Amino acid sequence: MSDSSINPLLLIGVGSSFACSGLFYHLYQEKKKELQKLKEIPFFRPDQHLVRLLRASPHKRLQYVAIEGLVQADGEPLASQFVPRCFSVIQKIVVEEHWRYWNSLSRTWNSRTTNRKETKNSVPFSLVLPGAFISDLYVKVQNPLEASGCYLERVYHRIRHAEESLADVLVQSLSGEKPVAHEESEELLRVGSTVTGFGEVVLEGGQVMRLQAPQDGRRYILVPTDYGSFMDRHESSAKMWKVLTALCGITGTSLLVGGIYGFIGKQDGRSK
């Protein structure tokens, strides 16, 4: 009876392969839909073509577009606190302390973060064409701190571990708390970096263009790359899910065919 039964591990392998294939196919379809929506968003650069379109548009407004350009500070840029000769238009500094405290119930040292301080600074900036720093054509970025997207680059990160002396150990054993480390980090949106912004563009005064949060509720996004690289990453992600779907499907099919072939072979051997 046991000779004619199918190996349970084989059934698990087949089921897992097809289940993963179905999951990856669902993720592929979702990414494909997202990619199609991204391709429907008009793409522009800060040039005369964009100005002419805005002048011809109702209310001199384009509801949702992608704008690619180089970051240029409208005034004095922000200097990095940790990196020499490094300037930005958005600066985020995080300082936090890591401590351990004694848990008398579990009789273990547990970790926690205290005194976390986060500082964000920004100055007005615009997106310009490469090599057009003295051009009159630019797109001012309105309220960039309200935009989503991981557009900040970490330029500094340091963890300083606490040094313990004998006196410190005695005090900590009595208080039930001890410092572990002091952590500092700085993230910037650098001057001269390439950014692609997704949002609403309006024309003011016949020449001044402004990128702002869309009024129709769609997401206001800044990404730290050019438009082509941004789309390539989404294309690669969709291809990855497609390949994983095929691999898992082929694996499951191979296991199933191999199991059926082995089962039939055993049945023929028994009949003979």
C-alpha cells in the first residue's frame, strides 16, 4: 500500500511551487498596472516646450506630470554640519541615544532609544535643465517637505559606543540603566543632484513655473533620480516578478510530472 502512495514531500513541493507562482503572478500583475499608470503620466523638463504647453492649457495648469531637472537653490544653500564643502537644499539631522535598562521580571537587559532629536531644514529651490544654471527657465518646487519619496541621501553616520569605567558599572547596577551608544546621522538633498518630481505644475506671471501638490488628491512625490532610471527600476521589478512566476511554475510542473511518472512506473512494475 505504501509503495503505491505518493510521497507527501512531493505534494508539499508541488503545492508550494504553484502557490508561490500564483503569488508572484499577482505581484507581477500589480506592478504591471502600476507601470502602465506611470507611463500615462506626461514627462517634461524645464524648457520652452513646457512653457508653451502651460500657456495653452486651461488655467495655465497641468494637473499631474513628471518633471526632471537638477536641484538649484534659489538663494543661499544649506551647508552640511559634518561634510566639508557639501551643500544642500534640504537637510535632516537625527541624534539619538541608545540605553539599556534592567527588567527585574525577566531578569534581562532590554534596549530602548531615548532623547531622539530630529531637525529638518530647507531652503527654496528649483529644478533646472543640466547646464542651465543661469537660464530664466526653471520649475520652483513648492513645499518639498510635504512630498513623499526617499529623496534624501545619507552623507554622514556615526555611532559612538559608551565607555564604561568601574565607577560607571557600580552606578548602573544600582540605577538599573546604562548608556550604550550615541548615534548621529545627516541626510541631504544636494545641490546639483538630479530629481524627478510628480505633481501639479502651474504657470505664474507668464514665465515662472511651480511644481506643487496635486489638487485632485494624487501623491506629491520627489525621487532622487532621472526619469529614465526611475522607469527602468519599475520595469526591472516587473520582469523580476515575471521570471519568478515562470521559475516557480516550471518547478512545480516538473515535480508534478516527475511524481506522476514515478507513480505510473511503480504501478507498471507491480502489475508485471
